[in-house]
Amino acid sequence: MRYEWLVGLRYTRSRKRAQGRNRFISFISLVSMLGIALGVAALITVLSVMNGFQEELRSRILGVASHVQISGYDGALDSWQQVAEAALKNADVVASAPFVEEQGMLSLDDAVRGVIVRGVLPAEEEKVADFGSYMRAGKLDDLQPGAFGIVLGAELAQALRVRLGEKVTLIAPQGLVTPAAVLPRVKQFTVVGVFEAGMFEFDSGLALIHMRDAQVLYRMGDRVSGVRLKLDELFAAPRVGAQLAASLGDVRVTDWTRSHANFFRAVALEKKMMAIILFLIVAVAAFNIVSTLVMAVQEKYADIAILRTLGASPGSIMAIFVLQGTIIGLVGLAVGTLGGMLLATNLDVVIPALEQVLGTTLWNKEIYYITEMPSKVLSSDVISITSVSFCLTLIAALYPSWRASRVNPAEALRYE
């Protein structure tokens, strides 16, 4: 072992006979390690929770919305079968489903709610959406053509105070022109199901009916509002959308990254800001190493001078203290990374335990519509966190080490 390593490791370890200032320096080293460990663990845990939230929300939104949507510029799409067949020729498209989407108003007794009415083919809709897993009562297959059944979001059903088997009145804004006046079209629908996607936007404002019933109610004939597509890779949606827009011609093509752009940008921005704030915590802990090494250099002035008189170069002296600071950083990083990954992957156990100890509710399932706190540890996050944290500890160790290399042996030994 090179003597720089030997001396650096010896300076880092706490010795039983260390007294006074030596023991205090070892204590400061331990505090620096713990500070880095806590900062890194907190950073990994928070970013993992943000990743879990992002994926959970994305899956819930895309469980109701579509990866790519093709519609007509005038709100109606002719020959949708040919459009669907052309879209399925793209290698990234795995399923398609036509839909009719219009506005309406639901009423029951004194309760009235504005809704988005989506006409679907149940068998085809199951290929592009996850309504089957969101159903809390009834089944999507209960929507039959001509039966005028309707499936409501959970919040919408609660607002209307309606149960399965009851009838609600759907009012279409497109009116009937009569000699007396323009009258809205009104039709009674039987509630055959209730879904809960966990997104208030959908649970409170979306109603599903059979596509044929929607075509009759809104007088669309055989036309539809558009075709919804599911891709094998959801992040390929912008590229696939551009390809389909170029090949299909006079149609409007949108994808989930554009229809919900503001929402996902807000989540991404929040994640970045949380990362910056927590990196500052790591930086503060890392720069505690500066005070540790400065005190170590002051304490070891005589030792440094003796090493210099024995032939140690300034570079070797600098390497000794850089090694000491690096060891402090690496131990803190190792403990923090391991603790952060263990905490992030066991939040489903940690949160209930904390709730029991504190006697309070930290995670209200009724508010968040998620049974447990989501968490997803990404290797890219762990690598970036450890890399940046290590660089911070290395930078913090450079100045005190440089000062140690500039010690003049004659001056240091004058009063020894």
C-alpha cells in the first residue's frame, strides 16, 4: 500500500487513545458522513416517489384517454374503418377503436350535471383503454346498441345520487327545429355501470354510452368523431402521430403528450425543483468536509512537516487529505444510497408504521385514490445522484488539501 493511502486511512479512523481535538475532528467527520447519507437518502426517496406518482398518473390518464387520436377537422370522421385500417399498418400501433364524443347534460330529479358523452364499442374500447379494471359496478359490455344504457364516473353518479338500474335523462345541445321553437333532444338512459379511474376530470365529467346510441342521439349517421389508437410504446406517440398525419392526409392527429402537456410539464418541473432543493442539502453536508479537513490540517501541521522533511512531495501531502475527504464522502454516499433505496422500495411498510407510531394519517386513500404511496427507483436517478454528490465531496476536499501541501516544514517545526 502506498504511504499516502496508509496515512489517509489512519487520519480518517478514530483511535481509542485519541483525546481532545483529535476526537472532536473524528466526530465532525462522522457528522459529515451522516449529513451526506441523509441528503442522498432523502434525494433518492423523494425522486422515487415523484417517479411513482408520474407513472401512476400517466397510467390513470392513459387508461381513459388514448395514446393517439385521429379525428376530422369538422368534428366528424367519414369512412373511419379505412382510417383505422391504415393506422394499424403502422408497426407501433397495436389497437384502434372508433368513438363518438359530444357534450351533453344529465339530469335526475333536481340534480343536473354537464358531461362529456363518449359513444364507444365496448369490445373495441377495451383494447385501447382500461375501463374494465376501473369498473366499480356493472360491466362495460352491458352497453348494448338500442338499449340506451349508460356508464357513469363515480363522482358523477354520486353528484346525481343515482344507482344501478335507475334512469337518467340525457339532454343533447343540438336542437330539434319545430314550428314553435328549437327544442333540445332528450333521451332517457338506464345506468348499467359505474367506473372510477381515480382522476377527478374523468370521474366527475365522463359518461359512456354505446356508439350506435350516440350516433342516433347526435344524428351522425354512420360517421364518428374519430378513432383512438393504442401504441406498444407510449413515448413513441409524437413520432407515430407525425407519421400518421403525413400518411392519412386531411385529418387531425393528436397524442397524449399534447392533450395533457401542461399537466405532465408541471409534474416534471416539480420533480426538477425538488431535486435542486435536495441537492443543496447534499451540498451543505458535503462542504462540512471543508471544516473537517481544515481542522485536520491544523492539527497535523507537525506531522505534515515531518513527512516533508522525509521527502514527501506537496502532491503526496495533498493526496493524503484528498483521500481523507473522499473516504468520508464515499462512506456517506454508500450508506445514503443503500438507505434511500431500501426506504424507497419499502414505503408501503414504512408509511403504515409511521402512521401507527405518530397516531395520524399520512396517506389518505380517499383523497389520493391510490391505496399506497407509489414509488419507482430509476437507476438513472441513482447514478446521477451519486455522481454529483461524489463530485461535490471531491471539490470540497480540494482546497484544504491544497493548503496542507503548502505547509512550510521550517515554519511548522519552529516551536516544536
